[in-house]
Amino acid sequence: MRAFVAAVLLLPIMCSSEPRFVDVAEASGVDFVHQSGRQGMLWTLEITGAGAGVFDFDGDGRLDVWLVQGGPIEGRETARLPSDQLFRNVTKDGVLRFENITYRSGVQATGYGMGIATGDIDNDGDLDVFVANYGENQLFENTGGGAFRDITAASGLSGADWSISATFADVDGDGLLDLYVGNYLEFSTALYEPCRRWSTRLSYCAPGNFKPAGDRLYRNLGNSRFEDITAVAGVGDPLGPAMGVVAEDLNGDGRMDFYVANDGAENLLWINQGNLRFTNEALIAGIAVNADGIAEASMGIAIADYDDDGDPDLFVTHDIKESNTLYANQGGWFEDVSARSGVAAASLAFSAFGVGWPDVDNDGDLDLFIVNGAVSVIDVQAQAGVIPPLRQRNLLMLRQGQQYVPVPGGPAFDLIETGRGAAMGDIDNDGDMDAVVTNNDGPARLYLNETPSRHWLGLELHRSGGPVTGALVRRSESRDDARNVWQVRRVRTDGSYASASDPRVLFGLGETVSSQVVEVSWPDGRQERYGPLQVDQYHRLTYGAGRPITDDR
């Protein structure tokens, strides 16, 4: 019955500007196929997949693409190992095009890759890259000029765990980005014991068959060196197998906190107490479990102020027969509004991983872009010889009033694959949100947004020439019900599943054509006002160049 309900909800609906996405990966030169290393042993490692990153690594104003690779699971010491791939955006005369510059850029990421995090760790104005692996992680310094340098050994970030997701955030207010790494399971092929379904057929083992690995928090000491402060901070206990993590000031005290999505265990909310100390307040905040008090198989996270009430809300993706969960921030505590918002019923038939909260049609409210792929063998696919037999459709949901409603989404959403990561960004700089989607044991996809155009405002927040992770942008808007609200967006690259997104801020304006004024709260507390800003274009907002905000707003 649940699958039937979800199928019915996926029927087309009529809207004034029907969203349309097309896959242009092959046509634009993004030629990449993920390798899981499967050998018929049904190892849990082989189905977790990997993420993607979209970021302008060379400062030319165009988003480039980093795709994380897996490879063989056993025999890596003697095998010829594949690497992550870096594709440079070389669009010219309006023709979207990428070229593979992996090897000449210095990227040699040959670990068994999982996730990616981006951030300017040395405040030199460009984004550096952390790659989370099964085994030793890697840190690549962006040296400018289209090149990277592997500085893992000297950085102190290598680790030895099964890491999936990570996020950069300044937790101590010293102006340097620190790093939280979400670790998954204690897994070894040598100790692997096969798992079976009730039918006695072999299947992939659930995370409950393994011990969780503890997460790690690293403090940035400057000079691209990090110190492991996990124990001091109090975040090291193996409380659950982490798959997703985001940084956000969730209690409004001006300090960055962390929310961690755990697979089959209670989720965590690490509230920053200052002095590099954190306490887990997920249960009291209402975001450890769902409304029924059940810990679900949490995988991906989106965080944004979807209801425009001034505080950040959370969306968490889950396994099949567990609904995705929408937690609405009620001013310090969260309410599970999944059922009444429409997101619950539509998601029951899917295992969801990557997720974004973009305004895909630029009508002024945030929609949901959800990437799906099973983690248990789908019998009908296995019988038909489909490899891997884990394929599902992705899901696009438009916000209509207080409801989220599934819509077809165009030809890209007709693809049935084993989705994992989703990195959101305006790939072609036309003012609407596109996505790079990764598939386990399958090709990467570039979902280009061809939705009929509405007006928009794009912002790049810079200091020392580079993006400012953690800055907060507010835009005032008058609503039809005569309310005046402040739309709030955070400059961030984290979230989704194992992926890193475009740090630029994009506001959908609907039919509004008048110039806009925005207010920025920089991470150091400085507040500035910028504008008037013309619509339908990107603006660079530089720290210190705005008008100081006083209390007369």
C-alpha cells in the first residue's frame, strides 16, 4: 500500500512553470563511471557509493566538478588504482563544456573514496579539498593557477577510519576553518560474516551488524596544520554510524554547531559550548529520532530556512519504508512535520541519499531535490540481470503553499539508477540551480535545469578574494498576505550526502524585477548592507565594502 501511495503521488501535476531537468554529462564532457569494487561477496562497503563536489577552483567564475572514485576493495597494494577525477569548466560562447584535467592539476586521489568537503583552509582566496576515504583521508591544497598539492602528511588529517562525510566550519572564532569528519563503521573484509534475509538468501549486511566508528574533530592551527581535538571537544564516543554532517548555528548563540545523520542510530546535535567543548542535545531539541520516537537509517541532510521564519530547518533522507523527515525549527526546538507537509508518503518507496533544498523554479520558495538508490537487492532487477540491482528513480518535490508535491522533473528524472551523491550549483550561470548526481557503479550525471525562467538574484560573498563559509545573508520580501519577511540563506558548501555544493547564494524572485537590498552578517560579527542590486545577475559582495548596519533598520 505504501509503494502504491508513493506511485500515485508521482503522477504529473499542473503548474505554471513545470520544472525540467536534462542530463548533459556526456554531451558536456563529464565522462565518469564510479567503480564499487564488487566481487560478488555482497560487502556493505560496495553499496555506500560516493559523492561529488562543484566549486570554482580556478577563480574564473565557472563551476568545476570533482567526482570521487572507489576502485578495488581488496588487493589495493598491487592493483592499478583509479583516481578521483577533476573536470574544468571551459564553457565558451554559451556552449557548456568540461575538460578532464585531473593529472595535470596534481590530483592523485587514489584512496577508496567516499566524500568531499571544500573550504578555504589557509585564507588565500581559493577553495581547498578534503577527501573522505575508506582508510586514509586526503587533503589537497589549492595552490592557484589550476593546480593542487597533496598536503595530507603534514596536515594531521589522514586518519584511518571509514569516513563518509565532512564539513569545514570555524568553531572557535579565530578566522580559520576547522573540520568535522563523520565516520561510519568498523569494517573489514577479513572479518566479514555474510548476512541473509528471512528467505535465507544472501544479502548486504545492515549497519547494526558492525560497531560504529567514532567521529573526529580537527582544529585548524594555521599553516595548513590541524590538531585532533576530538577527545577535548567531547565528540569522539562512537554513538552511531555517521553518513551525513552539516555545520550550522542551530541555537542562535553565534557559535557553529554540528548535526550528524546516523544510519540506524539516534542522530546527534553537537551544541558548541565555547572553549572547544560540545554537548549532544539532539533528543531535547527533537531531532534525534522521528515523531514516533524511532531512530531511522539517516543518510543525507539538507539545511535551510524553508518556511522563511528566520531560523534553519532540517531535512533528513532515509531508507525504504522509512519516510524522509522534515524537522521544522520552532525557535529552539524542532517539530517533525513530515506527514502534514507531504514529504513522508512520497518517500516510502525509496532509499534516499543525496538531497538539496534549491528553489528550482525561482518562485521564491525552496523545493526538494532527492537522490535515491536501494541498499538491498531488488529481486525483479536481479532476476533480469540488472547490475547493480539497486536502481530507483530520483525525486523532485515542489513546495506549493505548506505542502511538498512530487513532480516529473523532465527527462533527467526518467533515469533509473543507483543514486548516491548530489552536489547543487548553478553550473551554467543562468540563475537557476543545477545538480551533479553520482551513481554507485554507474555514470555521473549533470542535471541541467531548463525550467522556464523567473527572476533571480545571485550573490558571491568574498573576503581576501575567496568565498566566506558561514556568512549569513538576509533579503526582505513582502508577501501577498501583507507580511514582510526576511529570507535567510547561509553561505555553505556542506550537506547532501558525501558532497560539496556551490558556495554562492541564489534567491528566486518570481516576478519581482525591482532592485534588491541585502544584509550580510559576516562570521566575525560585522554586519553590512549592500544594494541596490540589479536582478538576474550575480554580484560580488566584499567584506568591508558594504554600509555598516546600525539598530535603526
